[in-house]
Amino acid sequence: MSSPSRRARFEAAYSLVRGELIEHFAGEGMPQDAVDWYTKNLDYNVPGGKLNRGMSVVDTAAVLGWCVELLQSFFLVSDDIMDSSKTRRSQPCYYLLPTVGMIAINDSFMLEGAIYYLLKKHFRSESYYVDLIELFHDTTYKTEMGQLVDLITAPEDVVDLNKFSLKKHAFIVIYKTAYYSFYLPVALAMHVCGIPESYPTSSGGALQPYAVAHSILLPLGEYFQIQDDYLDFSGTPEQIGKIGTDIVDNKCSWCINTALARCSLAQRAVLDASYGRKDPAAEKEVKRVFEEVGLRRVYAEYEEKVVGELKDRISKIEEREGGLKREVFESFLGKIYKRSK
């Protein structure tokens, strides 16, 4: 099935999921103005994104895919408040809408709560029901760990590059992004498809498919975020669809951490004086140092190295009926490799 038709099928399922959630909400005896508010919360925050996470499981259960999108929405609504962000998906952040304000905090909780209502309604009788619940809970907790480290490492108004490191960056992106964006949707689909925790290989050993998926998808998620960080620096607004702001926003990105690991004392002084400043001249100075330390070459070398390692891991998957399929991981990698936006 082509990507546009898969997306259309997935988007069509939203109206059914939305209807179930609103019906349940109203059935709790909520007044009409609360029902209207909840409906606005769902429609403003849940659909409209790239839907990549949700569509990763659409072929097994569209409801499960929308649960992933609800989790994403919960994270984004709350993240925008913590970061004092202004826009999301080319529209004002939800908490900035007139009359919403800090009610958005409770609304984000309700987006998360909707996940568990849907899981109970659709999967309670399944043998893997507890696996789904534990996977959502564990992934949420890990994402919140990554968010905490990000928030205390790089607050927008307090610049301290001594807190930055490539090791800390790796922790943040794996916990804040890779688990819920890459591992979660695939692991959910694996449970629904009945893939066991372990099964024998032709050589007489035992393959642990969830551990194998974990070993591929977390590095893949880290690669995706490093690529995103690099495009924020190197891409044009026409190319990536936005103006890169990581430098002026004091983001703990791969670019600044790589530069810190390779710069001279003089270049470090420039980064200390210029990074995280709301000043185009200071941003230009940071970009100059990025160029001087060879960031473009370092990224190109990193990309080829990590892609080679991932292809090698994927190629070693021993396929069998009811087990892992290499094409799932090859599809993920194919969408990311050399992307320009």
C-alpha cells in the first residue's frame, strides 16, 4: 500500500477514535461545555502532524497508532509550556490560545489518559494487553527522564556550556526521542503480531526479538535526532520548512557538543560568548566556529558509519514465520538516510 493511501486510511480512523473518546467523556456525565472543550483539545493537538509514529503500527491496529499519536500530543502540549514555545505545526501553541492558558496542563493529562481508555476498550481481552500497558508506561517514564535532563542542562535563559557533552546529548535524545518515536511503535506492533520474547534460531541458539529491535531502533532514533540537529544548522528555511533556532535557543544539540569536543581554546571562548544569545551577529559567530571545526565533514563521516552499522545489524536478523522481518527496519532506515528536511 502506498504511503498516501496508508496515511488516508490512518486519518480516517481518527474520526472513529475521536468519536469513542467523546462518547465516553460525555457518558461520564460531563456538562456540554466540558465536552466541547475536550473535543477542541483533541482536534487541535492530536491530528495534523507527520503521523509517522502512529502509521508505524497502522497495519496492525489503527487504534494503537492513534494511542501513539495521543502520547506524542501529551508530550508536545506539556513541552511547549515548559519551553515557553510560541508555535507548533505552523499554528500557535495550544496553551497560547485565548481562554486556554494553563488549563493546557490538565488537557495534556487528559490526552495521556485517553490512551489507557482506548487500550482497555479495544485490547483488554487480548493476551498482550498488559504488555501494551507496560510498554506505554515504561516509554512515558523514560521520555520524562530525558525531558528532565534536557530541561536542567539547557534552560533557554541560562547558558552554561560546561553542562554540555556528547554523552549527555546521547542520553537526552535516546530517552526523550528514540524510545517513543522509534522503539514504541515497532514493539507495539510486535506484541499485536504475537512475536514472542524469545525463539530458537537455525543454529540452535535463541533469538530475543525485542532486544534485537531495541539494539537497532535506539541507535536509529539517535541518528534521526542528530540528523535533525545538523539540518537545523545546515539547512535553509526553504529546505527544512523552518528557520533553525537551536543556536539562539541554547539547545543541547549534536552540533554544539561536537564543536565543543573539537574546538581550540580561542574557539571555545567564541562559543561561550555567543551561544544561546538572541543576536544574529552572535549566531553568525557560532556558525563560523562550526564551519572551522569541520562540522559538515564530521557529520558526513558519522552518517556513513552509523548507517553501515545499522545495515549490518539488520542484515544479521534471521527471519522466520512469526518473527522479525528485516524489511521493517530497512523501511525506517530508508526514510531517514540522507533526508534533507
